[in-house]
Amino acid sequence: MIRNLLVMATMVVGATALAQPSSNGTARVHGTVSPAISMYFGASTASAGIIQTGNVADTALAYVADFGDLGSPTTPGYNRVNLTLNLRSNIPYLLSAYVTDNVTGGSVITSDKIGFALTGASATDATRVATRSGFDATGVADPTTFDVANAAFYNTAGNNGSDPDAPDFLSTLADMGTTFGTATALLEGPRISNGGGFTSTNNKLEVGTEFAILPEMLLASGSFDYTVTFTLTTP
């Protein structure tokens, strides 16, 4: 009887000594967040007769506006294009621009006859756009040139004191630099985007620009062709 009890006790001790098999490992996730900025086409409107291309929302900015023949205007008034840029950044930003005349010998409509201005800058969402003071109104490079406040940046034809038949612009392409190194600062401000991606609808700053030309009886033979290069960088 005693022998049987001892055997049973030994069996119990042996059962508790057995361990469950296991294997351990880790998975590490890490990386960095670098400065990021993006500038895409936003939207555009144009006067009747102007042909627009490259106007697909949130694609690389490669917009073209063909004003057509302005040599013999039949309808008085300004021909206008309103172009909106979509800006996103996770760092402070600076928007600048310079203009290039693509016509050998110079365009027949000179750069001082093509009005240009910023017409507004608005955040699309209060939560996905970082907190800012106003909407960068204080960041305009020169309050008298390309000013957000000057949405109606031209006057009615005939108001130009030096030439009553010429357009009267507060700012023109002639006020811009003509090379990358002389690019003109247009707008700057703090970080724009608070999350979201490069094409999210609610994390962008929409910056409005306007181009305007008043048809005149100019040289009967020739063309005009300008490229405005916008650059978004950090200050």
C-alpha cells in the first residue's frame, strides 16, 4: 500500500514539471517625417473665347490660357483668367513667381499691359488646415503690388491718367522678376496642412490669381506668349 502511494506522488510531480512550447519575436516600425510641400492646379474660369488646357483639379500645374486674336476687338472690356492654386505644406511656405517672354524679339503685347494680382487666399477646413492669423494677408510681399485686398486690381478703360485709352492696372507681369534668382515673393505664411494627403480636399490653402488683358489696336503682325513660373518653397 505504501509503495503504491509513493508511485502516485511521483507521477503528480512529473506532470507539473512539463512546460508549454513557445517562441518569441518582434516587429519594429520606424521612419522619419521630412518637410513636404505641394502646389497643384485648383480651378479656373475665363472670359468667353479663351481656350483653357491643363485645368484638371489637383494635378501638376501646367495651365495654358489661349486668349486668341486680340488685334481687332469687337467687344470692349477686359479679357480675364482667374486661376486658383492649391497649396499644401507641413512647414512654413513661401510662394514666389517669375515671368518669361517666350517670343524672340519680344511679345507685341508687353508685360506691362498684362495685369496680374492675387485675389484671395482661403483655408478649406478649420481642422485640417493649421491655425493661422487671418489668411496670410500680412504675408503679401508688397501691400501695393499683387495685393490680396486688390481683387479688382484694374480700373475701367480710360482711367489711366497718362494714356486714357490704355488699361490701368495696379500690378502687371512687368512687376515680376524675370529669372528664378529674381523671382518675386507673392505670399508666405505658417504651415498649411494639419494631416491629410497631397490631394485631400480639406487640407489646402486655395490661392486665387488673376490675369487680365484689355484688347487694343496694337501692331498688326505679331504674337505674345508669356510663362509665369510659380515656385513653392520654405522661407
